[in-house]
Amino acid sequence: MNILVCIKAVPEPENAIRTDAGVMDVRIDADTDLRMSRFDEFAVEEAVLMKESFPETVVDVITAGPENAQKVIKRAMGMGADNGIHIISDYETAGNASAVSEMIAGFAKEKSHDLIFCGIMSEDMMQFAVGPMIARRLSIPWATSVVSAKTDPENRKIRVERELEGGVKAIVEMPLPALLTIQSGINAPRYPSLSNLLRANKSRIRVIAADDLTTAHSSCRTMGYAYPEKKREGLILEGTSEEKAEALLRILREKSLI
């Protein structure tokens, strides 16, 4: 099998959020330290686990982002991925779900991947959109929030368990090729091994210019940034135990909670 894992390089919030003259802004430049989005670590691990189950499997990882995003590819290869592809773009483009999905789909359509994995979302944008958009562009079946996957390469199908709202789970069987967005908690991502990291440092990562894969322009504009508004305040009950119990009971009744 051939598996493609889509990963993203994100900054630590304290390194990206800046305030000048009381105005908050998010800036990513060449000096900003980037790391792999934690949701994508589960997707990489799931691909490596499948590689261990089916030894002929080849795992490719792909990311879009600035030059310093290449470190996340090396981390994924340290976890056990075989090859890395880096689409060079600025961070703003890497945060545009439509552009990223077009770039990755543009690369993947020339390949023969049996499975494409994405993290359920990215830590920075939290859009849940890139995976389904890639699947739509490639016209392949897809499933989101996957918490279990059993592959049958011989019969060209995969059986997955999806996590839905309210604790409900759905079981879906799909033909290959297919795309899955992997839910956190499906596995325990491993630490990169020293031998794999050394191999990653010696390996040649394929670099592709974003303009070679897309002509898309951003369909959204950033109007500004602001911290979440504080909409609730805590209430500290005072008095004796009996008085606090009576006050709590009154509040619950006023809110029709009991």
C-alpha cells in the first residue's frame, strides 16, 4: 500500500501572537519556531502502524508552509515515514484550506496512494476542512473523526469507525483509495527514533513551489484578532454551609435546572 499523510507546521501561540500599541496581531516569519500540529501526530502514527502490519507499505508525508516548516517532515520521518514532500508557501497560504487542498490534491492526483490521512483539524485554524476538500477534489470516498480503521488491501477496502456527536459511533466500509481524518486518541504517537532521525537528515525531501500546484487566491481576509470575550463570571457563595446550600438551591431553581 501507499499512504500519504498530510501534516502542518504550526507555531507556539506565545511565539506568534504579538501586541503593538495595544493592537493584537499574529505574525509568522522565518524566525518563528514551528512544530507539527499535535492532531497530525495521530495521523502519522496510524500510517506507521499500518506500515508495520503491511510491510510493503510506503508512507509519504506532505506539508505546505515556509522553509522552516521542513522540520515537521523530518519529525514525521523520524517516527517512521519513508518520504517527505514540502510545498513551499507563505504561512498565510498554508492557513487557507481551499489553497492547501488544491495543492495537495494537485500532487496526489499524479500518484497512486491507496490511503490519504489527515489530522482531524489543525491547531491554528481548526477548520476541519482540508481533508474533505482534498477528497472532493480527487473524487474519492472519505470519512472524518476516525477512531478505528481496519484495512483489507487484497479486497481494496477499509472499514472504519467514526466518532459522532453525543458519543454515537458509526461504522463505514469504503473502497480504496479513500481519505480519512484521524481523531486524536486513536493511538499513542511515538517519539522519533535516533536512527530514523539520522536517516531523515540524510534523505532528500522533495520541494515543490506552491505556484506549480495552484493558482488559487485566498477567498477570505483576516480582519483582525482579539482575545475571546469573557462572557461568564464565577459566583462565590458565602455564609455557613446551610446558607450556601440554600443559596445554591435557589440559583438552580431560578435557572430551571431542578
